[in-house]
Amino acid sequence: MSPSDTVLVFARAPKGPRMPLAVARCPAKDLPVTIVLDDSQAMAPEMRMSRFSEVLVGARVSRSGNPISQTGDLEGLADGIVALGKQPSVLVTIDRVVP
């Protein structure tokens, strides 16, 4: 990973479209980082986090800065489904390479 790579932290619905409900960006040089995801980072107005009770949380390191997953990107997911409003924080470990 290069300090100039882009880290995308996202939440998506456990079932349904893979499009993220919310996404935040930061430079890889800032890792580790704490990010708060909410409706202000929604990808589409009709798909806000507040419409869901549970989400999957993950992160991807994009060498190109492109939000679409590409071969060679690094990624990881938090363990299990996150119940919104019940967990103060989750840990995401970036531990695999996108094939």
C-alpha cells in the first residue's frame, strides 16, 4: 500500500444491492483512522443508512482512487452484520486482495 492510495470506508445493506449506503474517503497515509458513516454520505437519496437496521461495514484501498473495486485493490469487512445504534464502533481489518 502506498501513502497516496485512497481508502474507501463503506456501509452496505446485508441483503439487496451491493451499492454502498454510505461511503467516506481518506488517504492511506492516515491509517489507522476513525470514520463515522451516516446519511450525509449516502450514494443515493433513496438508499440512506437510516432506512436500515443493519449494515455490513468494510474498507477498500484503491490504488486508482476509483470507488469501483478493481483487481489488486486491498479490502476487508468487519466481522458480521452491524446493528445500527447498538454498536459504538466496529473494527475493519483490510486483509485480502481483490482477485
